[in-house]
Amino acid sequence: VSSQNKTVQMVATRAICNTVVFGNKEQIRAVTDVIPQLVQMSTRKETAIQKDVAHALCRISERGSSEQINALVCQGFVRPLCDFLAHSEPTMVDYALRTLKQVSFARRCLLPLFHLLVCTCTHSFSFLP
């Protein structure tokens, strides 16, 4: 994941998605250890890499435990999701919305999540103060 090579990054994020989709809870936990690298990869300009990162985050939020999802929030993956909400690629917007939905369920309350989003996403949307 830490490679600067585009092809290597794409293969790595797809492997992460597959591990989360088909893996057990321990394998999913191991995948959450690379979240900081996924967050960093989300800033790349290549849409293909951003889409793979969005897909990986979505799968982690769907298959991970509440504790794992809370850990993801603490590792800074909400900022990339906000960026994905403003993306022109509909699939990335879908991944971001699905992930945020899972985060809200895991955290069991929408108001703190909304506050977190407003604080994190103000750069992405011109209508927010």
C-alpha cells in the first residue's frame, strides 16, 4: 500500500477489499492496520485509485465490528469520505454514503456523526459555513 507505483497501489487496495469481503474478523482487523495508508492514497489524483480506496473503506465499514469502525473514525478516514461525496464519479459517492451510513449505525447516533461531518467537510461544500 505504501508503494508510489500506481499499479501496485491498485492491486493492494483490491486485495484489501477481497480480504474484507471474504475474510474472517481477525483478517478484517489486520486490514484496519493499513487505514492510514489508505487515507493517504485517497489524496492521489488518479480516479481509479480513489475508487479502490473508497471501495475498501466501504467494505471495511460493512464487515468490520463496531470497535473497528470506531477505530477507523479515529484514524481519519472521514475526511476522504467527504472528498468522495463531492466527486463526479457516482460510484465513489455511493461508496461514501454507504460507508457513512455504516459508521452512523456503528456509533449508534447520528448527531455526533453529523457534527463530525460538518467539522470535517466544510472545505468540500461551499454551502457550509
